[in-house]
Amino acid sequence: MTKTTDPKPNWWVVAGLAVLALAGGTCALWRLPWLLDDHWLKHMDTSQARATTVSGLRTALVALGAGLVAVVGLFYTHQTWQQTRSRDSDQRQLTWEGQVTDRFSKAVEQIASDKPVEQLGGIYALERIMRDSAKDHATIVEVLAAFVREHAPAQYEPRTHGLLSPARQRWQAAAVRVALMLGGHPQPYVHLRPTEPVQAALRVLGRRPQDRDEPFELNLGVTNLGWANLVGAYLQEADLALTHLEGAFLIKADLEGAYLGRAHLEGAHLIQTVLKGADLKGAYLEGALLVEADLTGAHLEKAHLKGAQLAGAELQGADLREAQDLTVEQLVSARPAPSTKLPAHLAEDPRVMARIAAVMEEEQ
């Protein structure tokens, strides 16, 4: 922060003016009565009249001079007060920024710990700093996103060191769902779920202030966030490419403009989720719940939609021309529009055409 110095008055000049004012005032007190009332004073015989005139005029001049001095004093008092207040404000700002820096350093040390409790403390401390200091918002978002990428990377096959195949991921996600349905513990697949610190970081990122400037996209790509709780999360234009979100709870989340290319969303809960303009090319949406989701203008080229539920989903302008396993039943349950881009055999289906007409009639 650049500290500005307030201009200081030239006290020598002020002192000189004060001396001149004093001399002039003395002269005026002595001579002004005669200059103003010389005619009357010379022709009046009563000494009492002379004394009264001189005394009254001098009293008025003294009062006027005192008033002028008071005004000058108030002016310089105000100037001094402003300078003092400015210096105090600058000092408070420097002190506050120093405190924020100390808090930030301590929070980063906590999340770097290998103890989950300390990591949680650091994550929530960063959230507090982010809300208190708009200037540090972008940095904290970057730190928390990096924490998620480091602690929840996409899973790798131990033999091939490659990403788990879609078939393997779908099988594991299905196993978890079955275990939960039966009321059991999803072992040995519980490791698919985020740890508490990772879930906390996601929670903080999902509810971060939305009126701040972020000169970058939130990068959570190639991470393992299966079964994460992202209900109502703010993830506009986030990078979630190749991210594993099997079974994730994205109900009412804001994913407008997000990049979800080849993301794994098998069995994900996308109910009333905003996916306007989202890039879902090649995404795996088998069994996903897209009920009443807003897919306006979304790109679903080569997306896998087998078993996906699209009831009430808005499809205006959505590109489904190369979507895999898309059925008439899915489209009839959704809300397609004339602008929805469909494969030829589905666009010409009488039931689909009738559904489009019904949707248009409802909106009129």
C-alpha cells in the first residue's frame, strides 16, 4: 500500500501573517475612530461623547478580530485532525493486513498437516479470511482447489498406472449403491467417498461469495469426488473434466457453463441442477438422476445416457445428436424443444414430435 503524506502548512508564513495582523489591529484600534468619525469628534465638546464613540468602535473591532482568530484556529484544528485521522487509518490498515497475513500463514500450515482435525481447522480458517478479505479471495480459492486435487486425485490402476476404466468405475459405483440399499457399509469401496477434509474444502468452495472477481476457472479436474455432498454448490464454469462424481449429490447445484468432458456421473443426483451451456461431451451419465435439470444449450455429444432419468429436464438448445443410448421414452419424459438437436431417427419419431408440440403449447 502506498502511503501518501498530507501537505503541511508553512508555519513561518503563518507566524508572519499573525504579526502583521496584530500590528494592523493595534493601529486600527487606535486610529480608526478618528478616520471614521473625525468630523464629529472635532466639533463635539463633550468628552463623554468622544469616549463613548471611541470605546464602542474599539469594542466592535476587538470582537471582529477575535472572531477572525477563532475561525483561523478552527481551520487549522480541522486540518490537524484530518491529518491525524489519516495517519491512524493508515496504521490500522497496515495492522489489519498484518493480522490477515499471519492468519493466512497459520491456516496454510494447518492444512499442510497430516492430521485431519488440523486440516479442518485450516480449511475453515481460510473460509473466514476469504469472507473478511475480498483481496485474498482468489488466492484462497486456488489453495483450497489445490488441496482437493492433491488429496483426492482420480484413482489409478496399480498395474497399468492408468485411470480406471469406465466399466470398472461403473461396477464399483453400482456396488456402493447396492451396499447402501441393503443397509450395509459400502466396504471395501468406502474409499471412493471424499475424506472429511476434502468434503469440507468442497463445501467451502461451493458456498464461496459469488460477487468476487475470479480471474480463473475453478479447477477440480481429474479428481475423485464420488458420493460427494455438493448440494446447492456454486460451480459455474468450473473445470471438472475427467472428474469422478459417481453418486455425487449435486441437487440444485449451479454448474452453468461448467466443463464436464468425460466426467463420471454414473448414478449422480442432478435433480434441479443448473447445467445451462455445460460441456458434457463424452460424460458418463448412466443411471444419473437429471430430473428437472436445466440442460438448456448443454453439449451432450457422445454422452452416455443409458438408464438416465430426464423427467422434466429442460432441453432447449441442447445438443444430443450423438448421445449414446438416448431413448424415445427419455425424451418424452423431458421437455425437448424445436431447438433441441436430436439424432434423425428420434427427431422424426411421432411421440417425440408430439411431446415437443405439447411443451411449446404449455409455454404459450
